[in-house]
Amino acid sequence: MATLRDPLPTTPRRSTDSGPPPARRVPLPLLVAGLCAALPVSLACAAGIGASGLSWGETLHYLWAGLTGGSLTPDEVPSYVIVWELRFPRAVLAAVVGAGLASVGVAVQAMVRNALADPFVLGISSGAAVGANAVLIFGAFGALGLWALSTAAFVSALAAMALVYAVARTPRGLTPLRLVLTGTALYYGFSAVTTFMVFAAEHGEAARSAMMWLLGSLGGASWSSVPIAAGAVLGGLVHLGWSARRLNALAMGDETAAALGVDAGRLRKELFVTAAAVTGTVVAVSGAIGFVGLMVPHAARMLVGADHRKVLAVAPLAGAVLLIWVDILSRVVLAPAELPLGVLTAAIGVPCFVLLMRRRTYTFGGV
């Protein structure tokens, strides 16, 4: 006799044990609409805020000219270059990187079923740092010119991904514990290599540039770096959105997922490749920016619940808006000097995360 199989869950089940009362949820359409409205406003603010003293009317005029190919007078060209060629691509790249880190954070936390997981737990970012430091300190890949840094970081990120996969893989596939342990161990190994490279630098400015990159920076952003990063993040979001219901099953454990018709091992491989590809791409253009991939997924779950379809609708938008404003702060707090983005994300993220964890209504999974 044929047996009936339960449909894939839309949200992880909550136990009937006594526990904290459910948190109030924000209506998803209202939250998404608010974030969609905040994103272009944030981009415009990022293009207008700076030391050049441009008015908002001038900023919007130059943005419109850049978007539509409008004509400019010769006197307007310098201000146009500041807005359209320097600030705006940096803001767009910040949005892309923030969305990528937040969405990958959701995927990695589901993949390893660990509340402390983030995009860097797989060791990909520290692997990318080895290649980036080789360029900044020793001039490797110099023949590639402006593409040397991002190319070296991406290639070393892929090498780190292959190494993590080779070490963590077992005949039964990828298991959460082995992934976390392997990624963490290799993270410290790669970090040791990058630290040695910084100390071995002959010039202090090279070491400073390396440290700036290690803590995250969008100072080298340009329009040429946006399409590749945006393509990788968009591809990752499409795959994660398509897998959202399977992520709900995976979050309840491999046995439950198997009972619901989900191949946990295969899904974990897909998530590993997606997370590694997106992380390697965004780290190659922005450096290692911490806390976004850890904090934003938890905040999204707190607002909309544990259903990954809802979380993946909110987290990328929230990550994009957050990193745009973090980048704005990095440019203005110590102007004309810039703060590394990782310093500010930690300064903002640590107290927010502590407050989040102090909420009696919140547990991992948002239930």
C-alpha cells in the first residue's frame, strides 16, 4: 500500500514544550516595501554625502545625468565625476556586498545548523586574504594591473573552497560538524599565513593597505567591479530562493529532511558551492567584512519568523541598506581618512547582537 508523504514544510515546526512566548512579527509586505523604499534613498544619500559640499539638488542632477546619459557643461564635469564615478559605484557595490553576505549567512546557518555560523566560517574569506595580501605586499599578479587584487583573491578563495571540501568530505557526504571544524581550522591556518605576510612586508604602507583590506574596504570600488559581484550575488539569491522550502526541512535535521523527501547531503553540497562562490566573489572586491552575515539573518528571523522564504526576502535588502550606511560612516567619521568597514560593523553589530540575544522571545530559528 502506498504511503503518504508530508509536504515540504513552509516553516520549521515548533515544539509543544513550554518556552518563551512567540515574538511579534512584522508583516512581510510592509517590511519588504519599507526596505525597498530605503534602498534607493540610501544609495542617493551615499552619493551625496561627502566633503565636496554638493547640494542634494546637484547630486540628484548628476545621478539623473549618469542614468539617462544627459548632457553636462564643462564646469559640471568634476562634480559629476565625484558623484557618478566615485561615490555611486561604491554605494552600489556596498549594496551588492551587503546583500550577498546576508543571504549567504542565512544559507550557512541552515547548512551547518549553527547559530554562530556566518559566511566566513567555511574559511573562504581567510583563503581569499592570502591571495590579496600576495598582491598588496609582494606585487603578485602584477601583469593583471587593476584586476590583480580581485583576481588573486578570487583564485585563492576557490583554492580554499576546494581544500575545505576535500578535507570535510566523507563517504556519507558533508556533515555540519565536519564543515564547521574544517572551516574553522583552515580559517586560523590561512590567518596565520596572512599575518606572517604582513610582518614580512618591507614597506609599512603595503602592510597598512593589507590590514585595511583584511578589515574590509570599498575604497577601490569602480563600475568595472560591480557586474561580476552583482551577477554572483544574484545567482546565489536565485538558487537560495528556489531552495527555501528545502532549507526549512534541512533546519529540522537530516532525518526529518529525509522523511520529507529532501536529500540533505545533496542540498548541503549545493549550499556549500553557492556560499563559497558568493563569498569568494564579494570578498575579492570588498575584503573581509565581518558581522553582516551573522547579525542580519538573526534580525530577519526575529522580524518575520523562521520560514526561509520570508527570511530570504528580508535579509538581502536589510544587508544592502546596512552596509551602505556603514560605508557612509566609514567615510565621514574620521574624514578625510577612512575607517575599515569591519571596525564599524563590529561596533554596530556587537551591541545589537547582545540585545538580540537578551530578548526572551528569541531563539535560533526565530521561534
